[in-house]
Amino acid sequence: FQALTFTGISTRSKGILEIKTEQGWKKCSQSEFYQSDYNAQKQCWEYSFSMPLPNPLKYDFRFKLQD
């Protein structure tokens, strides 16, 4: 498993992690399993996912907050 972290998020809310496929953006199976931490020094939230991928840098991901 590899860690995938998104930083600089201004609010804390439930998020969705998506991966780009040939068919378009699809919700990742790990999307429901994340850790969110507040970075007081940068005054932002960070969301981390543990991904079962040998090299997550070969993939395109996007993270968005749910309304």
C-alpha cells in the first residue's frame, strides 16, 4: 500500500477520491477510508489515503469534498 495525501484543503467535510480511467473519472474503492488531519502551521486540512497500488504516481487522481 502507498500513501496518497491531498493538502491545502480549507474546510473539513466528507471527501471523494477518484481515479482517471479510459472511461473517465471513477470513484476509488478506497474513497471511504481516509484520515483527515488539521495542519495548524499551514492552517489547512490534509486528507490521506492508503492505496493498494505499486506506484500511485502512474495514475491520475482527484479529490473533492461532498456538499
